[in-house]
Amino acid sequence: MIHATKRSQVEGERSVTPNSILAEILRDLVTASDAGRSATPVFRESLARAASLASGLDGYLEQCSSPPSSALVSLMQQTRDHDWDAAVHRGDVSKLVEKEMLSGPVEGLFLQMLLRISGAYRVLDLGVFTGYSALAMAEAIPDHGVVVGCELEPVVAQFARDAIDATGSTDAKKIKILVGDACETLKDLSAQNQVFDFVFLDADKANYIRYLTLLRENNLLVSGGLVCVDNTLMQGEPYSDIVSPNGKSISDFNEFVKQDDKLKKVIIPLRDGITLIQVDG
Ligand SMILES: C[S@@+](CC[C@H](N)C(=O)[O-])C[C@H]1O[C@@H](n2cnc3c(N)ncnc32)[C@H](O)[C@@H]1O
């Protein structure tokens, strides 16, 4: 193994988490490579250890968490089986849609846990895609609860409705999908005096600041309500040198949230990063 010092970025502290150990191994590998020591068995062994640390995490999280319901498994399969490229090429959708947009089992379980702990039952799902987060959340709220989903693309919203119903889930009836730009839908919901305890924000990243502002300005959230925001680590871009338009949007959003002392927030490094924001008053 190359890592001789076992020090994290914080001087004097040992690396004790998968990510900090991985970072340390990689830093040592760069140093070894710069010194021309990359063709050694030790180098290869460290490289293999780094690959194993990085590639094992997501599968292990899934293995050690509760299994998703059969309805969620079915929804995921229907999403995977659909030819999204063809839908994009036919012009059925105005923007790129791909099966990788689906949030997935561990994130679904995480949302369910938050809903059960908080007792939230009026839920807003901004960015439905094929309905995985919507159905996962519907499963975790009581029968009188509701998940209002907002989806821009009519074809995608219809797919979600059909796919959710095809799972045969008894929770499907709690889900209502509204088609259109979520900014407009939020204003409509406010005009109808609707309020929510919990929001999952997973639509277009460029509008994240706008969504959070609209939620607050239009009193769409109860006091103490939770906003759970997906992709706030955006493939690591906000803290690395690579910045795509989505990375810039997320970077700006994270800074916006950070600067607002009225918001209690924490970023969880689950999948592509989830920020939990509690909005008081
Ligand atoms: C990442 S996907 C959502 C994934 C979903 N939450 C899940 O758990 O599988 C983002 C979705 O937001 C939709 N979207 C993008 N811009 C939007 C907008 N302005 N208003 C409403 N939905 C939007 C996209 O069409 C896409 O279906």
C-alpha cells in the first residue's frame, strides 16, 4: 500500500471514512505517479483498493437497506424497459429524459424514513419523471395523505400515471400529477391555498433557487416544513474544477441556501447529494 502517512486534509487527523481514505490513496497515487513509481505492484495494489472503495459503496448501501416494495421494483423495471432515446428523437419531449433520472431504492427509502419520522402527509414532488419518488413517498404517508407531483412533459406525466397504476399499488390513489412548468403550478397551488409539510425538489436545476423562493413567498410550506433537495453535490462539480451549467446552478443554489440564516440545512452525501432544509415561519 502506498499510503504511508494516513493523514486527512485536516492536519493531524487520521483518515477514517471511506471517502477520506479514498482521497488519501488517490493523492498518494498522484505523488507516486509524478515520481515515476506508477509501474510497481504497490501502485497497482493501491489503485485496486481505491477502485474497490469507490465502486463498492452504492451496492453496499442498497444491500444493507430494506428492500423496496414490489410496486417500486415494477416501476423501476418499466422505466428501464422504455425506449427513452426514441421518445427524445421523436420529439415527444422538449428536453432530454433518460432512465438515469430515476432516484432509486436507497433514496426512496430515505424519503420514506423522513416522512415517517416527521409525520408529514401533504407532500409535493417537484419533477415526477416516471413516478419513483412519488410512489415511494405515497407508500410512507397515511391513507388521508396526498402526493402532488409536478411534471413539465405531458408524455412523461402520462407514462408515470400509467406505470404507477400498472404496479397495482393501493397507494397509487394518493398521487395526483399536475402537468406544466412547476413554477406556474406552484403559483396555482398557492392560489388554491394548498399547503405542504414536505417537498422533494428534483426538477430542473436551473430553477432550484426560484422553486425555494416560490415555496416560501407563497406560503406553500407549513412552519417547520421540510424541503428535501436532490443532486446538490451534482457529480462533485460544486467542489471540484469541472463546472457544467447544472453544476453552476447547484453551486449557486448551495451558496444561496448557505447564506440564508433563517434556513436550517444539512447536506447528506447520499447518491448525488441531498440537502435537507427546514423552513421556519
Ligand atoms: C430527475 S427527474 C425526476 C426524478 C424523480 N423524482 C424520481 O424519483 O425518479 C426530473 C424531472 O423533472 C422534470 N422537469 C424538468 N423541468 C421541469 C419544470 N420546469 N417543471 C416541472 N418538471 C420539470 C423533467 O421532465 C423530469 O421528468
